[in-house]
Amino acid sequence: MKTRLMEPTIGHNSAGATVWVEARLFNSLSRFAPADGPFQTLAFPAGSTVGDVIRRLNVPLDQIFLILRNGRDVTPGVVGEQVHTKTMLDDGDTIALSGPVPYSYGYGAPVV
């Protein structure tokens, strides 16, 4: 019997619920920050994803090197690979987005 991976879903009674997240932009992505700074508190409807945060901040996917959700890496690879945008948000999450760090693999430095 084959098993099928299901997309994460939320409960039937979540209509109208809001999740609040803190979005943080670091390194080369700080240039995409709004005028009031690289740390933003944002509201999203329940069921929103990391991809919704990225779209709200207008950050190009090909510029993202690292995504942390509450300090845990949710990126599957490095710059140029597909960014994992389907991670669902929970109320109170902190989403940190970073571009490549100098002398890292993302800048073309060899990994030893």
C-alpha cells in the first residue's frame, strides 16, 4: 500500500484567526527591509506559510540562503536550490531570512 504525503492543514474552526510573527532580515537581505527597520511584526491569516512572509517582504527567492523558524533551519539546501516555502506559521513564530554570509558556501567559498 502506498502512502501519500499530505499538505499540512489547519482546523475547520480557524476562519478569521490571525497569527502574529516577527520577520527578521539579515546580511544581504537587509536591503529589502522597510524604512522602519529589518525586524517587523506581521499579521497573517491562520494557515499562512513562510512563503507568505517572503512575498510580503518582497524578497526574491534566489537571494535567500537561510531561513530559520524559531532558530531552526527550514531551508533544504543552499542558494539556487528551491527554498522551502510551505512551512506553516504558528502564532509567535520568529522567521529569520538571510542572504549568503561572506566566506560561506553561498558566496562560492569551498567547504572543507
